[in-house]
Amino acid sequence: MNTLPPAFVERIKKQLGAEAKAFFQALETPAPVSIRRNPGKATDCNELEITEGKTTPVPWCPDAVYLEGRPVFTLDPLFHGGAYYVQEASSMFLHHVLKQLLPPTPVRMLDLCAAPGGKSTLAASLLPPGSLLVSNEVIRSRAAILKENLIKWGQDNTVVTQSDPAAFRALEGAFDFLLVDAPCSGEGMFRKDPASIREWSESNLRLCSERQQRILADSWACLRPGGVLIYSTCTYNPAENERIIEWLIAGGEAESIPLFCPFPGIMPADSAACAFRFYPHKTAGEGFFLAALRKTAGKDYTPRKNKKAKNAPHTALPKELRAYIRQPEQYAVFPDNGILRLVPESQAAFIETLSASTNVLYAGCEAAETNGRKLRLLPPLALWQGLDAPHDGIYDADRPTALAFLKKEDIPPIPSSADWLLVSYHGIGLGWCKNLGNRLNNYYPKEWRIRMQIE
Ligand code: SAM
């Protein structure tokens, strides 16, 4: 590992006292590798091929395991099918926290700093039925990765936006939960990502803390009174952690939420407020900080008829597409330049309002494209959890064929009368081929294809 900045070493020695030595030793050991299954697609982590060998459960997230070593995920078709997400284990503590805080009734959640999508995919799977998750990422290139990961996760309850946090002020009181996994100095990633060591400086610590305050101040209005803020970082710097939540509480509009944590090794933070710290010498994972606060003031959301909202006409589902959808009556269809976007009927009005003040990149499932009477099925439908593929339209590929499909190469035809074939691997949909009888047209998106050489 690169040499640690001396000022960081000195501060950690003060923070951890006698434990500092064990902390620095842990930074010299390999970072653990962990995956979290998609409960909407994979039944059990240990049934995933990638977990062949020994796995160990992640104590605070029942959907996740540690792997022995780091496999080449790119060469696992199920990784591309969104059957699991590769995520650093400490940050999966969000599972334990949401399980304590989520009500059984539908909620609206905003994940404000969401790319590449670790917390969003975790939260999307836990939300009560009828809920909506808005996953926002301000940086355009990162928002594209977020969108891809959420499409592969395959839920219908997510919207991807690419907006500055201040854009959400217009949605006063609209969210029951606000997740701010803030951009930070990244000290907790020193072991996994040596670039974060090079970027570390005391002036950057100050900039990070100021930016975190700005992000929270800009988005605070969109949380309803009584709503929950979950604030997290991957740094050990108290000025970006404890001091930030204390600053919020001192503002008089937030109170700490006491959380139950039965896991040895997860440390209480250095604050009167309830918060948790993860250190690599205490738990298997990287550095992480998390706190939950309840908003005690503010205004409730009043849905307004917004003149700027595109009053998109809802169209009926074409019969040919209806056959592919498990519960077609639950969806509103928004046509957008020929693309048929399915969103849960119960969320349609809010998504329209959202699109008036934020840049909505994606919502629900972009299922198909129409051109006159012709219907072209789109990749998100193949990955969607609401898909009901006809039996004679499934191409159950073996591993070499699935990998060839994911490289966007030609794959051999199979006997089938279906127009569209869902290429799947171990029951998990990957994408579509158009069946031309004697050959198949591979419709896997060019930008998602595997570029790696396969032996
Ligand atoms: N929550 C993500 C996950 O679990 O995969 C990781 C989020 S990462 C810690 C912080 C994110 O905040 C980055 O994607 C970064 O691009 C974004 N970000 C950077 N500057 C920002 C700003 N000024 N406002 C909001 N988000 C910002």
C-alpha cells in the first residue's frame, strides 16, 4: 500500500489510542470481497455459481456473503443479469438499519448521492410494496452507470434522476426517507483504492465537510416532518461524520434516532447522537460511518398541479407487449418518442411532478419501442422482475453461449416459433434476440457488452 499521509496517521493514533496499531496492520491485509443477492431474482447466495467454494455470511445483511478471493465477475453471466451486486460489506449495514426503520406501508425514498447504486439496489429490494425510490446522481457519467445497475436489478419502483441536490427543494416534504451517502475524503477506502490516499489532504477534508453541509442544506426541505435522514460516509474523519450530524441537530430541526446494533465490532461513534463506525480491524469490511436522524420540523408535501410537468398521455399496452407482463393492470404506460415506459400506476402522478423539477433519466421499465405497427422489445424488459416470458420464447443458454451473447456475438438459433427469444442463464434473463428462423439477431446493448477477451 502507498505510504499513508503523516497527518492522517497522527489523527488516527489520537482517535484509536492503543487500537491504532491493529488498525494500521489491518490496512496491510487484503480487502474482503462480498456480494449481495438480488432477492427478486436469486433465491440463495450459495446457489450462485460464483460462490462455489467457501462463503461466510455478512452478519448484518442476510442477503450477503463474503467470498474466498476475488473471481472475475465480468465472466459470470449472472452478474450481468443482476442476480447479485458486488458491494463492500460495511455499507450493507444499511440493510440492518432500514429493517428497523421502514414501516409496512408504502414510502417515498430519495437516495441523493446514489451512483454506482450499491445503497439504491439494497434499498429498492427492502421497500414495502407500493413504495418509490428516486436514485439521484449529479455527475452525468456516474448517473449512466447508476441507470445501468438499476435496470439490471430489474425493479419497477425506481426512478433515476441526474440533478443537483438543490433541485429537490421544489419537492418540499415529498420524501419519507432521505439517504445521503455523501461524497467524502474516502479514508475508509485507503486499502481498496490507493488513489484515495494520493487525493488525501487536510484542505480536502475541509472542502468535503463544507460540501456535505451544502448537500444537506440544499436537500433538507424535501424530507417531510417526521421523515428519516440516513447519513453515511466512508471516512474516519470526525468533521465529516459526527460533527455533521451534530451540526444538523444543533440546527433545531433534527433529532437522533437510537438504533439497535447487536453486532460485536461495530463501534459506537464519538457523539451523544446515535451513530456507528466501522473499522477494518474490528469488522470484515472497509471504513464506514452511519447515523439516522428524524426531522422534527418543516412542511408536509402538498401535491400540486405543476404547469411545467409534461402531461404525458397514458396509452394502453399493446396486446403483444401485454403478454410479457405479469400484472399489466398495475402499470401506466408513458410513450416517449416511441418508447413505451411502464411505471406503477400508483406512482405515475408523482413521477410527472418529479420530471418538472429534476432531470429524470429513467423511470419504471422501458419495455418496448413502437414503430408503426412493429414492436421491438427493449433490454430492460429482459432484466425486469415483472417479466412473464412465454415458455416457447426462452433461450436457456449454457455458459459459453451466454458469454457470447453478452459479447454481442452471434449465437446459434434454436427451434422456436417465437419472434423474440429471451436469452437466459440459470433462469435469469440477460437480453433479447430476434428470431429470424435460420439465424438470430443479437439485441444486447452495445454499451453493456463484455469487451474482455474470453479464453
Ligand atoms: N451511494 C453510492 C453507492 O452506495 O453505490 C455511493 C455514493 S458515493 C459515496 C458519493 C456520490 O456523490 C458519488 O457518486 C459522487 O459523484 C456524488 N457527488 C459528488 N459531488 C456531489 C455533490 N456536490 N452533490 C451530490 N452528490 C455529489
